[in-house]
Amino acid sequence: MPSFSVPHALFFDVFGTLVDWRSGVAREAERQLSPMGIKLDWGSFAEAWRGQYETGMEEVRAGRLPYANLDIIHRRNLDRILARFGLEHLDEAAREDLTLAWHRLDAWPEVSAALTRLRAKFLVAPVSNGHTALQVALARRNGFCWDTILGADAARDYKPKPQVYLASAEALALAPRACMMVAAHSYDLAAAAQCGLTTAHVARPDENGPGRGENAPSVPVDIAVANLTELADALGA
Amino acid sequence: MPSFSVPHALFFDVFGTLVDWRSGVAREAERQLSPMGIKLDWGSFAEAWRGQYETGMEEVRAGRLPYANLDIIHRRNLDRILARFGLEHLDEAAREDLTLAWHRLDAWPEVSAALTRLRAKFLVAPVSNGHTALQVALARRNGFCWDTILGADAARDYKPKPQVYLASAEALALAPRACMMVAAHSYDLAAAAQCGLTTAHVARPDENGPGRGENAPSVPVDIAVANLTELADALGA
């Protein structure tokens, strides 16, 4: 039996933990831009865009900008990197369309089946910085069935601010200790643990490109697994 | 083909529209109180409790009390009716337990299968005055699979305030016109229509006891059906 208190609910980080944003954004960018004759290193483009992620959210977390959903943040971040790729000529419509690449990401291979197993035993919800409409799109595309969607939209702030984890537990009328945060990112798990949640690290060694992802947590966690199938096994789901 | 614009999302009222609160609360009250030797007309008890519903929510809608979720409102309302049934001696624990009766309600017979059909074609979400934890409990009990849970908790206010309908459409990044409110209550549909949503009335002639429910809408609606199976048929789901 596990050495931590078995949770009632599992909270999932989504970008990187459940879905492969790098190859998905690279594919969508190529699909939209290559017909315009644009040739890029699509993986580098995806990485550069994601590279603005923390900057964009930090403006909200620090209170310098009001809460705006991740479509708006992604769009701001896109505007910041286009010149670097010689794409400053892209028009509004193309920028809007490109921003929806983040709605069209595929799950890592084991995720959908493992989530179905986990849902049979636990309440399951995304606690992501992605907003509700984006999470609905990803869930529909990948066949996830969530109990509800929690996270940034519900809390009107971004992880790793404590309010996001605490509001998510409160929405389900659960103590933080009854909730387990599942993520491929140590900073997310450290913040969740600080709020009293239990924590599970999932290795995604290729998240940022081959060999460039967290293969193991850099902070104490309750359990570390290679993938969600292993988590379902460990939790007896 | 329908004469209204076909929606992208269906928003469902829950108490009375999807679940039979009267017989469920009556059954749960009897299960909890009869072992204490209490004998009541359980249906009348359920009706009296529900009879305080609008009063309890109006205090929030009018801004006299801050937003409190429906467990808190149900509990306040219970305290108000106990003396009428000679139950003023019930202790805290019994009152808390009784309040959870509202989490243990069964769906009307056709609902679960019809929702599965509707989900294949539309985004589906409860837009109820019940909060997230309560909706999760009802969904788990009855096998509903929602895309997400919207309504009072997300809007921090109660229907029929416009904000509840508008915030629900916004959460899915949809125009109000792309959302259809489905309810057994004309007041709910009138408010939704005022916000620009399309509307479907579902007949629940026995909601408040035999023959005491809305058999037909008293306001203009886009479609009126006898049950959710008929709605699925009409929408081609």
C-alpha cells in the first residue's frame, strides 16, 4: 500500500503532462504556415513560443495585468516571437488561427486509457493554466472524460499561485490532503505540496524535444512514475 | 430542420429538469429520520424544503448575503422549516447529513441515455444553481458525462441573474446564441432567452408531486419537448 494518504481526487497538469505540446504546435504551425511558402524549424518555433509562457503568465500572477485566459496569453506571446522567425508580416487572421494550435494537441500514447482507469476510482479534473474552452477542446479531441474542469479559469489566476490549487480542492468540497496533483513539472508539484496536496510526478523526458524534459522530480513527491499507466497501477485503479 | 439556429452547446437545468428532487429528498429524509422514530409526510417535507429555495437564493441575488453554495443555502432553508415538522430537536450532525440528500437524487428515467446521445453532437454542461461538488455527485450517481460544470459556482451568483447564463457561454468561448438552455421551468428559459440563448422546454408534469409541474412553457421558447429523448430526436442527435 502507498505510504501517503490515498486521494479522493486527482488533479492533472495538462501541457506536457497529458499532451505533447511541442510536436502538436510544430505540426499545426507547419500545417498552417507551409502553404504560405514559409519554411521553419517547426520544433524550434514551438519551443520559442512556449518559452514565453512563464513571462506571459507572470504579468497576471504579479498583478501587472488582469486575468486573461490562455488564448490571450498565447496570442501575446506569439506576437513577441514572430519577428525572430521573420514572420512579422503574418496578418490578424493567421495569428488568431495559429493560436488555436494549442487546442489541437494530442495526448501522450498511454494517457486516454489510463485516465479511464483512474476515473473509475477517483474524481478527475484538469488543474491547468489552460482555460475551460481550451480544456474542453483537448478533452474532446483525446477522449478524456473529466468530472469537471478546474484550474486557472476557476481561480482567475495562474499556477503556481496557491489559490489555483486551493480553489480547485474547494470546488470539490475536499481538503487539500484529499487531492493529488499529477504533473511532469517539479515547480508545479512543489507548489501543490506547499498547499497540502499529495503529489505524483510523471516522467516526460521528451517534453521539450528528445531528452529534454523531466525524467525525475527535483523536489520531494509522494510518488514518481514513468507514465499514467504506472500511476493507475500504483493507486490500484 | 429546426427554425432556430442549431446550438454548439446545451446547458441543462438540473433540479426538476434532470433529477427528481421531490421523491429523492423524500426518500433520503425517510431513510435518515425514520430510524429515529420520526414519522412524516415525506413528500410534504421535501416540498416545504424546496419551498424555501427562492427565498434562500434571493438573499444572494439581491446582494444581502455574499455568495454561498447550495449546500449552505439548503442548510439555512432546512433550519427554517424544521419547527414546522416538529423537528427543531435535530442536532447539527443530523442536519448536515440531511442536507446531503440533495446530492443523492436520481435522474428521470430517460435522462442518462438521452444525455449520452446529445453529448455525441453537442457540448453539454449543467448550468444549475447547484455548485460544482453537488453536480459532480449527481453526475457520478447517474452516469452523466459533462464536458465541464458551469452555473452558479462559476458565476458566483444565482439564476435567473443574467451573469450566470452569460458567464457560462463565455467559459466555452461561445456566443450566447450558440448555447441552448434546456429546462423544465419557464422563468429560467425566459431569463436565458433575454441573454440571447436559444431555449428548450422539457415537460416535467410531476416535478412537485403528481400533476404539479410544468407540462408546457408559459413563455415563448424555441422548442418544447416531452422529455430529453424527444429533444435528442429533434436536434438530430
